Amino acid sequence: MVACLLLRAWSRGPAVGPGAPCRLLSASSGPGQYLHRSVVPTMHFQDSLPRLPIPKLEDTIRRYLSAQKPLLDDGQFRKTEQFCKSFENGIGKELHEQLVAQDKQNKHTSYISGPWFDMYLTARDSIVLNFNPFMAFNPDPKSEYNDQLTRATNMTVSAIRFLRTLRAGLLEPEVFHLNPAKSDTDTFKKLIRFVPSSLSWYGAYLVNAYPLDMSQYFRLFNSTRLPRPGRDELFTDDKARHLLVLRKGHFYVFDVLDEDGNIVNASEIQAHLKYILSDNSPAPEFPLAYLGSENRDVWAELRQKLVSDGNEENLRKVDSAVFCLCLDDFPIKDLVHLSHNMLHGDGTNRWFDKSFNLIIAKDGTAAVHFEHAWGDGVAVLRFFNEVFKDSTQAPAVTPQSQPVRADSSVAVQKLSFKLNDALKAGISAAKEKFDATTKTLTIDLIRFQRGGKEFLKKQKLSPDSVAQLAFQMAFLRQYGQTVATYESCSTAAFKHGRTETIRPASIFTKRCSEAFVREPSKHSAKELQQMMAECSKYHGQLTKEAAMGQGFDRHLFALRYLAAAKGIVLPELYLDPAYGQINHNILSTSTLNSPAVNIGGFAPVVPDGFGIGYAVHDNWIGCNISSYPGRNAREFLQCVEKALEDMFDAIEGKPIKI
């Protein structure tokens, strides 16, 4: 089971689908109102999903100390051990017992769900760069379909088909199959649909199929994060039928669902988008979208001013729209330009608070930029994959399709916002901050062509462990130290699971990195291979534990949250500088691999960190890295490449080049 539940979620960013031998329930696409019609109802397994376990306190402390070992010197480690011992035998034990008791009273959810929502919604930093990630689509395989209007129409229709399929309960449940020959069959689906929802998970488990939590999916559509003083609010209005379109900083809305809830004719949608693309109005002097990039309390205050000034109805249309489609007026130059544009853009043509923005550039390059509080990457990646598949295999329009003659000037409403001097000043200040911050972000990437998943698996090495080891070696070579590293793993195998942290920096990676970087000539290729194998084995163990809810990060987070909620003085363990250091994630990493994904990325989560999006493909390894001025992304990538070359040399029995 475990190996297939390794959905790597983005650290503050997107999650990734499974590797072989797992695959999703198959589904046939077809033009019309739905993506497909699942025999098994979408939420059939939800009621019987297992609950996220709370680890034993002694296991959490042991795992925490193991993760601290490579980061601390002996004196610091002894102090941290003392803090842990007194926590485990004192206040920590009491808090753990209270957490377990509280969890037993709330069997409808998980112990981490509430605290995790709070963590996101109470954060006051701008959500741009700090939280929102992006995933870019591969081009449509049929090049003529990458025309902006054609692709925007097809992706919009496919997205609304997803919405319709989900709400009708016809979307295939999210299930991982360890033995698809037994469980991903019509026979099994016809049988399992008759098993009551309260027992259905167990029926799937018997044939090695593992349903995943789908509780976040409803927030994909008609949803927005609203800025509020102190704590933001997640807003959803599933009655709204209109799409929000942004172009050149202007806001437009038109209905994509009719009064009966059916998708509006695709050629009408095409006509309305063509009408918007032909609007020659100059960009607004004060683009409203900048406000969404502000500090959340500042934005909350400015939003209240917007409401007071008579903009409430228009804001409601923005907030309740099925999603936000952003049409950019320029082509994408290269992958670095793509990453900058989809991660932050120029600030004028995104509504950052929307659950997701579907961005389509002039040349048809497309991406999803999403807000993170409402959910993790599992739901977004499923949506992403389905939209790519449907829009390329069952497109609603062709490049030859002519839009119907529709009175778009009536159907499309251009929203006009009343801005007083205080709001204009607020927009100008937000623009200044946005420009200053985004200018400091560097993004760079490499493509290592010497080998990938296929080669590494033949060597009995975990491809993910090799990538993570390369990051450890690279940082050691560049900066001479081992630092806190974060890799996120989905716990969607459990009801209301979110994520758990894999801690890739270990005593094994530290020893191996030092051998490769500092003294390669002292070790034979066989010894280096042995060290890599140890790293791979330990990384596999950490990954399995995280996927099963047996990490330490979320447990310690929940205990700290409980102490704060009960007004208890913060235990010493949390005041230990080592606790602060391990949660200052200098290497924030996330892997992304899907046939629909071209590239993904996110910003560093700390000012002196790297944001590392990576993917180990069958025959190559890609890394997309971001940094602020405190770090050198180009040099780090050169060190990553050197680390990969050295490891491949060692695997092939060649000496390491000094």
C-alpha cells in the first residue's frame, strides 16, 4: 500500500501523482456535459476512509531527534535531547493525552485539519510567492490547437465539465490500485458500488485498492479566500454560474452554465472570449489585482473600503465566479519566463485569492496558479490532469470552428470598480511592494540528461532519494553545511488528511555527501555505492512513515497549537533554537511528475532558502529552482549537476572527478 500512496505534495505548493505500478481509475472522455460517467459514485468511499493516526509521543520524539542529529553539533544535540526528555515525561505527555481525547470526540475529521486551516488562514504575509504555487501544462499535442482562443475555449469547457461531473457524483473516485488487474475493472466497480459507503473502503482494501480523501474537491470551484483582519475566510457559492475573465487588468464576467445548470454552448463561450480578446481598452491606471498581493491585514482593510465605496456587488461576482481565467497578451519566451509569469506575473492580471487561476498566454501556453489554504495539490493535480486529457482528446471546438453570432456586448459584463483616493494610494503602495519583491526572485533550471528513473531503479535505488541526495551534496559543496530540508508527502489516504513532512537530511545523507564532496578519493566506487544504498533505504523508510501519518512534524505542530489554544505557556522544546532551525526550511522541495505537466514551481519559504521543484523522469531529471539575493540559484544548480554526475560515475564504477 505505502509505496503507492506517496503523493508528494508541494511544500506550500502542489502535490504529485503516483508512480508505477499505481494508476487512477480509468475513465473514458467524451464531448458533452461530463468528462465521464463513473459507475462508482464520486464520494462512495469517503465515509469509510480510515482516520489519520496520531503517532505515539515516544515515536515522534525519537524521529524528531533523528532529524535533528545531522543539523546540530554534539553540545547542541545534548541540550535538545534534554528538552525532548522533559517534554515527553511532562507537559508533552499531558498535551498528547488531551489531543488523543479531543480526536476521539471528532471522528468526522482528522486531528490536523483544523490547526492546518488555521495555520494558512491566520498567516498575514502576502500569499503571492509565500504560499501560491503554479503548474504549467504541456502544449496541446496538435500544435494548431495551441491558438489562444481555441485553447482558452477548450480548457474552459473541460474545466466546467469537471465541475459538472464532480457535482453530479459521476467523477471517478480518486483511488490507487496496487493490483489494477483485480481492482481497476468493470466487474469490481459494479460490485463495489453496492457495498454500503460505511464499508466500501474495506471492500477496496481487500483487492489492494486504496481510495483517497476527496473532501477538498468542492472548494475547487466558486471559491475564494477573503481577506479578514487576523484570520481570512474561505468563501464558496456553488449557485453562481459565471466565469471571471481577466485581461490587461480588466475584469469580465459571463455565464458558462445556463439556468438548468448545463454548460453553455461551446461556440458561445468562444464568441464571448473572442469579444474580450478584441477589447482595445488601455490597461487601467490603478489595477485592482495588485491588492491581492498585499499583507492580508492591509488587504482586509482596503477591501472594506472597496465595499463601503459601493463595490460590494462586483466583488461578490469576483468571489463567487466558477474560477478565474487569465488571458495574457504576450507569448512565453522560455521556461524561466514561463515560471516567473505563472508564479507571479506582473501583478495586474491575476486574482490571487481565487481557488485557482487558469492562465493562458498569447501563444497558448497554459498553467494553473492556485491558492493553498483550501487544499493541497492532490485535488489540483487531478483537476489538472483531467482538463489536459479532456481538452486535448475531446476538444469542444477546433481551430476552424467559427464562434456563433452571439450578442457578447450584452452577455459579457465588464466590471467597473469605484476607487477613491485612499484605494488608489493602496493600489500604488501594493504595486510598489509587489514590484520590489518579485524583482528579487531568481528562477533557473537544469535538465540532467544522463539518466533517470529507469536507470536508477535497475540499480535498486529510489529515484527520489537520489534527487534528494543531490540537493544535500549541492548545498554542502556550495555552502559547506547540512541544513533543514522539507519534502512534503500527502496523507490523503486518511479522512481529512493533509500533508506530512519527509525530512531528507539524515545522518546517512550527511555521511554520504561528505564522502562525495570532501574526500571522494578516499572511497572506492563500491563504498560510495553502499552509502547511496543506505541513503535510499532510509529515505524509503521516512517516506513510508510520512505517507502513513507517522512523521513527527504534524504531531508536534498539533501539540503546540493545542498548548496555545489552552493558554498554556509554550513548552521549552518549542523555544529551543534547534526547533526554530529545523522549521526554517532552507531547502524546500517538491516533486512533480505527470504526462500533463510541463514544469511547476514555487518560491523559497524563507528569505535565505531555495524553492526546489523537481521531477525524475524515465530518462532524465529536471530541477526548477527559485531563490532570493541571499542565495545563488545558478551556482546551486551547477552543484546539483556535479552531484548527479558524481553519483552516476560511482554507480558505473568510475572514479569521481575532482
